[in-house]
Amino acid sequence: MSIADNIKSLNNETSNINVALLAVSKTKPVADLQEAYDAGQRLFGENTVQELVEKQEQLPQDIEWHLIGHLQTNKVKYIAPFISMIQSVDSMKLLQEINKHALKNNRVIDCLLQIYIADEETKFGLGFDEAIEFLRSEEYAALKNIRIRGLMGIATNTANEKQIKEEYYELKTFFDGIKTSFFRKDDTFDTLSMGMSADYKLAIEQGSNMVRLGSTIFGGRAKK
Ligand SMILES: *Cc1c(COP(=O)(O)O)cnc(C)c1O
């Protein structure tokens, strides 16, 4: 199937259940993104600042760009003018830097807290307790140019569906608890980004409302 066909069939699968589709276009050429765009796709995700900025310059301006990879504080300035959402916030230092550059650009930047749910030490993210501490802190309360829109999580890369389900179930439960405790009156805390090509159906079953799909849309990537 073509990229356009993949977009259409995924839209059929997700739009009527209010699950947003983020097209993860890392390593793919601009022509592939243009094809997805022409099929109606507007949400795109990249995992490095360099690739994101290069593509953003070449593609239509109404694309909503999401950063989904680890972000170094010294690179925030390159994306602050236009980024729609930073899904990989995993430290206060980073959030403060995002706030600083959002202020400079006279805007509010939407962010997700990345929560560590996988059974893999290589993955980034805040633990459950850390995230709670984070939201309770005075440092967080002082930041006026960022808005926490929800949570993002990456499950363990395993064929064990039961484990993946449990990890997503825990994240959904945590999301609901955080919403009640910290964002009860705040309708903009609304995004639970979980699910990739291998496990997005499980993630949706567990309550995801944003799936991040790369290979399902664009085909496989060469292994690094
Ligand atoms: C690469 C990536 C994805 C998409 O991966 P696929 O398996 O190709 O769907 C989703 N989320 C993050 C954080 C990624 O880095």
C-alpha cells in the first residue's frame, strides 16, 4: 500500500474513536512527508531537532510538528518559534529552558511529560513519583509559557502482549489520577500519547488518544 493508502486506512481506524494520529517521519525523505501531507495528514513527529528543523523549512507551514525524542536544553531555541508540542519533557531544567524560549517567542508551548513505563534502562522519562513531585513544585508553578497537555509513554520493546498491556494500563491509570489531582478544572490536560506501530492497538484498548506511527505509515526504517 502507498503512504496515502496507509494514512487513509489508519484514519478510518482512529478518527471515529477520537484517537489522534501522529505520523512519525524520522529518517524518511521530505517527499514521503509531502505524500502524507497531500493525503490530509497534518501532525508529524520527529525525534531529533536537526531533522525536524530541516524538514519544517521545506514543507507546508500548517503542519503541526511534535518532538518525540530526547531534547537537549541547548537545542530548544531552534524549535521554540514553531513547535506544536514537545512530548519528551523529562526534567525541570528542560521545562524551564522551554519556558524561557517560549517567552522570548511570545508564545505558550504545549508539552507532555514523558513517563518511564518500560522495563528497559535505556529509555528516558520521569518515574510516577518524580512526575508528582514535579507538578507539586514551586518551580513548575512559576512557568507561565508552557502548558502541560498530558503524558507520553513508550512501552517495553517485547513480544509479550500482557506486559505491554500492563504498562499502558498503568500509564492510563496514572494519567487519570494526575488529571484529578492537578488538572481537574483544566480541559487542556487531555492528551495521552501511547502506542507505536507494533503495539498501537493494545494502547488504544488501554485508553490512548494519540498514537505515534512510523513504519505502519512510511514502511520500515534501516537499522542504525
Ligand atoms: C520511532 C518512534 C515511534 C514510531 O515507531 P514505529 O515503530 O515506526 O511506529 C514512536 N514513538 C517514538 C518515541 C519513536 O521514537
